[in-house]
Amino acid sequence: MDVVKSSSMWFHRTKFEALGIKRFRGAVFVIPILLTYLASCSTNPSILPYVRTVTPIMEGTPTSGGEGLTPQATPLVVSTQISTVDGMVMVEIPAGEFEMGKEDNIIGADSPRHTVYLDTYWIDKTDVTNEMFTKCVQAGKCTFNIQHAATDIHFGNPDYADHPVVYVTWYQAVAYCQWAGRRLPTEAEWEKAARGTDGRIFPWGRKPADSRLANYDGVVGDTTPVDNYPLGASPYGLLDMAGNVRQWVADWFSDLFYRNSPLQNPLGPGMGEKRVLRGGSFKDPANGVRVTVRFEHVPGSAGMNRGFRCASSQ
């Protein structure tokens, strides 16, 4: 599908043709066309499933005490879009290579380090929140774990509306992403979005975790709002890629997979017993929230520190 770009929005040419507009050249014609297009969107929201913008951000989100935050010399320009289904902001991750896995020579589930190429994709800026998950439950497409109702004080509590939803199984995460028109990210997609292309250890750089950057190691003792740690943002501006809740991804887990992983768009093993989670949580120590760390659980298990975010190929 051809895409027409403006300075702040992308519009699909086929949508213009649906309005009876075959060709357009020059600003004199573009402006009324955009107005007509947006007017049609207000009466037919399905025409505009996402609102897309282009936003410059600084890699590493530097601050006055920015040691270890590794900002780029020039702003990293990212495209974002907002889902009209659940209101999630999604960030475009450009196609290209990155280094996946830890950099030392100690053999483990997250080694050896290897170069992976990924096509362009989109990924949620934050974990899915309780408020968002409630919309899916109300639509009849998601279910809540009744067995955890007595212990989960977050779901249905307005004080936790902007906290990540927890006590969700891998299957419930898949169901939500399908309802929202998305899918779970692959493990490789998750890691590239978390660390970028410069080989950093944490989303913000090589500086060890502290309480300004992430919710980890029981410092808070519970989940926090998904936008609570802007200083800990990834190179692409994603939040909570370290700490708060572990995040389900699409892949089956194998501690040997990295040794024979495909070098382009890896999807993980073809079968297994457990699924992968990434990112660490509010309960995990500092070395558990590094971008390379892999966790695994049976897909039907739910826990107080397990959540998710979604992704999309377009």
C-alpha cells in the first residue's frame, strides 16, 4: 500500500481514492484533501485505525545527572501511532540489525551474543494497563482470573487504572492483543525495542539501576503507574522495559535457542513447555532487569508480577 507522508501524519493513498480523489499535487490541493479526509474519519472511525505522528526524542533520555544514560549526538526521530481500540501509544522500530544477548562469555540462556536483523515493526510504548484490559473484558473478548480476585487489589480499582494489568496468563495476553488488532512481540522485537542498536545493558544505558530509573528489587513493593519512570526510557522512548512487571512475549523458551537462532526475524523454537517473559519486575534484583535477561513460565500461569505489551507488523 502506498503511503503519503506529511510532516506530522501518514495517510494511505487508497483512502484518498475511496473519497474519489485520484491524484493530488502541491500544498494547494493537499490541505483541502486532508480536511476532507479527517472529516470522513470523524463520521467513520474505522477509516483511521491509528493516528500516526513523527516525534524527535533523545536516545537515553538524558538528565542533569546523565552519567551512563548514553544520549545520542542527534535526536532519534521516531514515529508513533495511537490505537483507536484501546488508546495505546505505539512506537515504530525501524528495520535493521542489533546485537542480541549478553556480551560476556559466560554460557547461559541469554548467550551467546549474536547479530539479528528485524523488519520494521510497531510496539506499545507502555505495558497494557488495568484500564485498557477492562475495556477488553467489557467487550467480552478478555477474561479476568477469578481465582486471583481476592489477592489482586489492582483490577477494577480506579486507584490502579494506570498500573500494568497483572495476574494474566500468556493466553489472556494473546487474547487481548488480538482484540486490539495486534499481537505479542517476539523476543527479539522486545529486546531491540528495549536496548536499541548500541549494545546497552539497561534501557537507559550502562548505568546500574536505581530508584530514579526503574521499579525493581522490592523498593516500592508493588506495581507503579506505567509512565512513572521517564528517565528509564529505552532509546525509542518505551517505558518500563526494565522493572515494574515481567512481560509475556510470543516465543517458546529454550535455553539453547541462541546458539542456533535464525539471524533474520527469529520467532523462537517451534514448540516447548514454557513461554518467555522479559524485562524483570518490581520484585527482581538489579541484575534481573537487564535487557538480556530471560524468564520462563508455563503459559497458563498467572502471577502478581506478570503483565505484557503488544506489537504489530504495520
